[in-house]
Amino acid sequence: MNDILFDKNFGKWFINDVLRAIRKYELINENEKIAVALSGGKDSTTLLYILAYLKKFSNLSFSLSAAHIKIADYNTSKLRDFCRDLNVSYYEEKLNSDIENTIENCYICSRLKRGALSSLLSKYEIFKVAYGHHATDIAETFLMNIVENKKLAALTPKVEISESPMMIIRPMIYLEEDKISQIHSHLNLPYFDMPCPYKAKTKRDKYKRVIQDINRSQPNLKFSKKIIGTLEGSDLKDWTK
């Protein structure tokens, strides 16, 4: 994949929304080292493309890399090739087999991968990691917390990790999942299909379907973005950790 498209007219389509999040929440500072947590799914590959685009065309000055934590033996050459084509450094580490055997669900897997990611990137003095979460993810988490946990909480634009120097940032909070799918398809970005063995155990899909139903019945509502606006207008100092 050597013909990656960088069109300066993408601003109105999606770049301006990402820049708005970065500036509003001070997600990227001058000359900072940023790594994208690259799973290979459409969200993380689109985020890596967008940050590479901003590095090329915006007045933001930062270094960019990508990192992948393997939870099994599989070929990651597609991720390496994508990073090479974007002129982005790529780092990779595999969870050892003893740790892999402790994984029982998505939550544990996520925590273990986050710890491994922090350990890997600290070797390169990278302490800020960009995740591909978007407006629809935030809306799903918000609904799930209301129903399952009886609390008002969602994913924040940035969060410090306790007992770790790592900070997570989410530059795509103003982009809905449908928009990200359009970007990914239009640019013919790679997709690394690694089925998650724990996906069936998560409740998130139920709330994803709720949002899909709302969007189908009221396509002009922009439900996920309205959730973001509600959270931003609330007096919650932290949506969640």
C-alpha cells in the first residue's frame, strides 16, 4: 500500500473535528511523542492515518509512532507495511504465555494489553498513547454505565493511568462510527482481521445495537454527538476513568 491519499480538502469532512478535540482538550503538546495503539481494526488504522495527515499538513508539531500488543501468534506484516508507508515507527510486543492464560474476558485483556503497552513505550520515552475510540464508543459506554452500573460515566478525551506514567488520549471523540467507516473505505486503509475470542462475553454489542436502532429511526439526530454535547455541558469533572 504505497499510494496513500493525502488530500488537503479533507478538513471539512473529518480533520476539523479531530483538530477541535485536540485543541479543546489539549491532547497533543508541542514536540510531544505520540503513539497510536494500533490493533489493526478500522478505528485504529483510521486514527493513525489522521494523525499522520495532521503531522504532514497542520501546524501541530509532534513525533508519531504506532504500537501493537500481540495476544497470540499471528502475522503482523500488514501493520508493519502500513506504518512504513506512512513513515511511522512501529513497535510490537507479545504477551507472554503465562499472562495470556490469565485472560478471561475483554476487561482483563484490555488491562493486560494496556500495561504491556505502557512498558513497551516507556523504553522509547513515549508516555502518551492515542486510542481509536470515537463518539459512538462514548455513547455506548454512557448507556451501558447507566443501565448496568447505575452511574453517569463515559470515556473521557484524555485520562491519566494510575501507577503509570502513561496518558491515554482520544482524538476522534467528535467522529461517529459511520463517518470513520466511510473514511476507512474511501482511503482503502488496511484492515487487520484478528477475531477476539472474548467478544461474545461482552455486553457492549447490546448497546451498539440500541444506538444503531436510534440512528436508523432518526438518521438526522446525530445521537452519539448529542451524548458528547450533553457530557461536555454537564458538571461532571471526570466522565470516567
